Amino acid sequence: MVRNILIAAAAALSATAAASPPVMPPAPAAPPKLLLVISVDMLSADLFDEYRPHFTGGLARLARGTLFRNGYQSHAATETCPGHSTILTGNRPARNGIVANHWTDQSAAREDKSIYCAEDERVPGSTSRKYTLSPVHLRGPTLGELMKRDWPQARNVAVGGKDRSAIMMSGHRADQAWYWDGKAFATAIEGAVPPASVAATNAAVSAAIASPREPLSSTPFCAAKAQPISIVGHSAPVGAGAFARAAGDSSRFRASPEFDGATLALSAGLIQEMKLGQGPAPDLLSIGLAATDFVGHSYGLGGQEMCLQLLSLDRDLGDFFALLDRSGIDYAVALTADHGGEDIPERLRLKGIVNAQRVDANLAAPTVGKLVASKLGLSGPVLIGDVSGDIYLDRALAPANRARALAEAVRTYRAHPQVAAVFTSDELKRTALPVAAPDKWSLIERVRASFDAERSGDFYVVLNQHVTPIVNVAAYVATHGTPWDYDRRVPILFWRPGMAPVTREEAVETVDIMPTLSAMLRPLGAAPDTDGKCLSGIQGVVCPRR
């Protein structure tokens, strides 16, 4: 199943491997020839802590390197695009411009005013749902771009389960960037010639999707979590699934452990075919593993489904690293997540979190906008946005009416029992960017780290802890996106062969990954000033003096 896809699609790399298992050498003194930067979408630090004793494969290996238990996607907008944008730019959304997966630009020269983070809306025909992929909105260089600046022969390659992970981690100068488009892995680079490994992986994945799947075998640990829970408005109970699916069901394939196996298969194939890590300059391969996110959204984070997913991911990463070991490539790994997540409120209440609930649909911006319009005698939508996060005022309103609408909207949201705070853009502009450790930030500082005056809303709504911001549960039942620590806190791991195991408890940020890897690649030339800092005390990392 999952492991068969990985091994079959990476057969060429496996064929070059030695028959005997490798002996881990001492930590190399020289910089690595291949950097692997892996993002596991929705892998919260809470999940990692819970499952760490049960890992025996790739995640167990990485945990025996340098593990920062308290990493933070420190900003408030804990979504996929902002999270991935921080990892290899070293900058928070307030600086790199990726404030959300989608934002509103009422001046856009098209009917659709919603802007997708990884699109170029200037291209005729592009919409926020059927878009032309581009990194144009990402400000500043990624690590891969800096490597290519200093070493023109370096390769900057990305593989993602989502297009936005591949785009945000590779940046503006990618040699190859591949992502899952719903049916197959497609390129994010116009005119790119597909390597043979892409066709091989797509053929293997297509065959897997075409075949029905019996339920995965469970373990006593996972079976203990198999409690069916009904959700009002959702088609079936969640919590006890084991990823059975009918032939041809690509949606269920995506929300299953097989999806990460396919992504790792393509990654392994590209390493072999492009000879990454074997050239005259160091190479970078960023990998976005998205199945944990799709499983979490579809079934929640606390049931048998997530248990089977994480243990399978651990095995798949173990197989992937074993292939690399046998290839003899000198590689280093950094692994983190783009955000965390929280389980479904129905299961949280069973665990004693009595205030866990789903958001009141009446908090949706269009609904509140109608109330404001009725009270003030205004016309038009008045408010544009979702139930939380960035909310925009209708630009068609006259300035005086905009001020009245803002005051009334803020008053309405702040009066709602599910709302923790509302911050206006003026309040955010007056707030200094935070400098303390990320676990000490106030709510307004978390939102400030996501605020960009050009792209962010006129005000920002923060829901109370444990309020799930999903109105329609027909497809997704759990999510992320809040400024609370269950969404912000993620693991950050660094590993190289021979690295001594160290678990560190201090609060650090995902923006620290880029400057730390830059130091590992010494002598990388001068890097731009970043929000992140080099993390000292990691074997093989020599941080520059600040």
C-alpha cells in the first residue's frame, strides 16, 4: 500500500543502494551536500508530544537529533500559506506579505476580489479558485534563492502535497517545483520539462487510486482511539475510520496515509534522477507533506484516523531516509509544520473541555454587515470576510460612513460571547512588532506579526479558545487558523548523521530555521536581515556573531 508506492516509484534510487544496512558515520565536519526541509502540514507540537513514544521510524530518528519541543508559528494567521512562507524566508507574514491563504483586494482589476496567496491575479483569466500559480506575492528571498545566488550550480527543488507549500518554500528561483493538483503531480513552473520520475510516480499513484482499498490494520494503541462521534450536519460519524475507499476515489486518497507516501516517492525519484546532493554545490529539497492536514480536517485530530496517519508517516519517513542512507549522499534534515490544529469540539467536550464549541454562523461577515447596514441605514455588503480573522469594510462606502460602519462592526463583534478580541488596523499599526520569546506574546502582538497594511483587513476578529471557526461541516470538521497555542505551537527538529540527541525546551520560531540552516551551510554569503535568528548549540551549526 503506502510503502509499496514509495518503494516502487523510487526503485531507481533503491537499486543503487548497498544490500547491507548503512552504518551511521560520525557527524561530518563539512557542510551537507543536500538539505531536506520537511513541513508536515498540521503537525502540532501537542500531536508530536503525544505520539513521540510510539514512533519507531523516520520521526523517531529525527527526534534523536536536536528537537525543539516548543517551536512557534508565532503569528495569528495560522494557515498553510503564511506558515510555509516563514520556514525558508526567515520572516513573519508582517514582513514577507503572506498574511493568509486568501485576502481581499477591492482594487483588483477583476470581478473576483479574493486573492489567492500563490497566484498572479494580473494574468488574464486567473481567479482565486482557478488561478495562475506564482510566488509574486512573497516578499524577500528564500534559502534556496540565496544558495543559488552564492552557488550558481545549486539546485532549489520543491515537492508539495499543496501548490502553496511548494511555492512558498522554493520562492522565486526554483529549478523544479511539483505539487498535487487533485489527480496527479503537476509543475508550478511554466515550461518546465518533467523529469522521468514524475511520470513514474504519477503512474504508480494512478494505479493506487484506481484500486479499492481495504481498511488499514490497526494497532492496540490506535484501536483504543476508535470511538465513532457524530457531528450535526456531517454525513457520517468520525473517529473510527481506517482509510477504506472505493476505486477511483482521489479525494479519500488525498486524506489518507498513501498521499504522503506518494509525495515522498516523487521526492526520492527527483533526488535520484537529478543527482541532488551529488553536484559541486549544495542542493535544497523542500517537501510539503499534506496528508496529516487533510486527515485532520476530515476526521479530527483525536481519533483512530490520525493515529494511523502519524504512525504510517513515521514508517514512510523511515523508508525514505533509509534510501538516502544507502545512496551515500551527505544530507541534513530540518522538519517542522506550517501550523498546528485542534480536534473536533464534540470529542474535546468528552475529554472535559466544556467550552469547546462550533462558531455561531451569525458571526459571518456578510451577516454582521447586514446588521450594521440596517442599523446605520447603509447599502452594500458593508463587511467582507469570514467569521474571524481579517474583516474588510466595503470600499464603496463614503469615508464618513466607513468610520460609522467600523465603529458599529467592532462594537457588534466585541459584544458577542464567542469573541475574545477585536483589533482595528489603526491599533495594529500602533503596535510594535514583538521582540520577546513567542510564548510570551500578547494577542495583539500575535495579530501584529500577521498584519500588512496593504493586504490585511480593516479589523481582525479573534474567537475565544476552543471555538472552531467552521460554519459548514459538510466537508471539513476540524481546522486551525487561530492565534491560540494549539494552532501556533509546532515541533522543530534538526538532524544529521552522528548528531548527539538533545531535547530543548526554550520557545523558538519557525523563522529561525532559515538562518540556522544558512549557518550550517557556511560559508553562505551575507543573508538579508530577517525576523529569525540562528539557533546556537546545534551540532554542525556555527552561528555568526550578531
